[in-house]
Amino acid sequence: MSRLSLTSEGLRRAATQLVPTAVIAIFLARAWVQLWSKVGTPESSFGVDLPAYVGAAHRLVATGSPYSAELLEGPLARLPDSILVGYLYPPPLAQLFVPLRNIDPMWLAIGWSLAQVIILGWLLVAVSVGARGRLDRFGSLAAIALAVASFPFQSAIYSGNVSGWVATAVAVMLLGSGRLAGAAAGLAAVVKVIPGPLALAALVAPRSRPAVVSTGLLLVVGSFVLSPASWAAWWSVLPNLAPLEPDGVSLAFILGDTPLAKPAAIAGLAISVAFMLAAVRRTRRVGLDRAAVACAVGSYLFVVSALWDHYLAALVPLMVATWPSGNRWQRAAIIAGAVTQSLPWFWAGGKALAAFELAGALVVLLASAHLGRGARHRFVTPSSVEISAP
């Protein structure tokens, strides 16, 4: 091969690496400007959702119930305006925050965010390695960085909610279909309920079924023993949790001001059910592989009418798992999904922006769920990892 061809090949490779590197750098710069640089300032929303959990812990200690009087009276009109009284989860999360309730809010937010970054960051590398048995020093790491730089992921770890932990559960499920996968799915479902499709998919798989059942029972029974009144209160507020106004990037919100509002809400539920049925069918046929997990995540995302951006953080492990062994159209779908999820860094486009984000999420789900006939995503143990040259 001539020196000219070697030079041309080097230039081509440098160009293919420079473009994604520049895009990732731009996304991270926007994350710094819009979010992280404002930490500690009056306009910062760092850890904005944590007061809901801390307030629930204080109410639990004082009254035996983590739920506010406003929620007991009826549905909250708009949750973002009702954070302090908007604890919508089962009791275990509030019980978790009882020993944390007197920690300085800033330090609590830092610890909550840092824990997600460290644990999920390590899991994403493991997921990428497990998808192919080796770590491409540029391609795989660039895919991880692109997904992590997306607005939903940054919003999840910045805002102090549990969406980053749901993404963690998805990553654990992608690492294998055994006890850890079942435990992660069961934990996510008990803490938040809405990720129930993850637990249902894991329940179908024989290897993860015992862990789903035992984790769920252990958490619910233990929580009930600690505070029976809180569970009685949860049953009382349960009818007030579902009628939240459509919001975020859900189909019901995007078409909320049109004659298609009700059909859109029904369509969202139908898509959720279709994804769940696909997850169950896939799990029964070949096990709890990447396709089954992707379908379960799709069911989780489409089941709610108030689908905030940070919910889409659950797509990040799927992007990372799909990239290493994906074909051209799958990799193109991952890039398109990551880019559409990052549009909020540059565009406050209202419902038009929400439509792009939801479409990008659907593209990622379909790409992650496609493995080809008879194919299966298998986790490769880290002991056999090979780090390839760029």
C-alpha cells in the first residue's frame, strides 16, 4: 500500500472520529452551560425532585403516612408545580429517605447524583463489553459518551429523581437474565410501580423469576411491617395518581390540543400493551435478552401520559448495548435517537420538540428490539474482554 493511501486512510479515520467527538463535546458543553454551571445559584434546579422524597420521609415520621393532605383530597393539577406535596410512589422510597431526611439538601443532591454517575457509568461500560466481548477504544466509548451527553440522561442525574436508577435497573437486566436481572426489575417496580413491565418480563423468564418474586415480597412485606399505615394510605391515594394531566413528551400531550387527544391517549396505552406482549413473547421464546428488555422499556415509556424527558434515560443502556454488534441501520438509529434526545439543549420547541423526542425514542426501541431471526444478545463475561485498537 502506498504512502498516499496510508495517509488517506489515516485522514478518513481521523475525520470519522473528529465529527462524533465534536458533537459529544458540544452536547456536554451545553449540559454544563444549562445545568451544571448553575449548581448553587438561585436559578438552579439541581436536585429539584428530592424535596418530594424528603418531605414524604418527614410526613412518614410525623404522621405514619408519606402522602400529603392535598394528594389525599384528589389528583394534583400539575405535578411540576406541586413537588413538595407530590410524592406519588409506594412507601418504600419514603422509608429509604427517613435516615437521609436531615442531610443538607445540597450534599444530598450531590450524593444522589454522584452515586448514579458512578454506578451507571460502570454498568454502561460492562454492557458495552458484554454486547460483543471487547471494548472498541473509540466506537463503543463514543457511543457511551453520546448517550450520556443526551438531555434525558443529564436531566435524570441532575434533577434528583429516580429515572437514573430505573436506567441502572435496565443496564443490570442487559447484563444477564438471572438473579441480578430479576432483583433489579423487582426493585424498580416496587419503588416506582410504572416500571412494572420490566418486572413482568423478568417474571416470565425462569432464571430471573425467583429473584423478581423474592425481591418484591421482601420489599413489600418489610415495608409493611415497618409502617402498615403508610400502605393503607397508599391504597387511599392510588385513585388520585392516575389522572395526571398529559405532559412531557407523551403522545397524549403532543396531540392534547387537537381532536385526536383521546385517541392519542388510547394509542399510547395500545403501544404500551403491544410492547409488553412482544416482551413476553420474546422472553418465552429465547429468554430475557436485549430485544425483550427493549420491548419492556417501550411498554414502560408509553404507559404514562405524563412522560417527562428524564424517563427517556432508560434508553441509554439500550443504545450502549445495541451499538457494538449493531448493523448500519441500527447504528444510524442510535445516532438519530441520541441526537433527537439532545435537541432540548438547543431548542425550546414545545410540542414539536416533544414529537421529535418521542419519535427518536421509538426509533431507538425498534433498533434495540431487532436482532434478526433466531439471533440473541448474549452477555460475554468481562474476563474475556479484548480492547481493540481504534
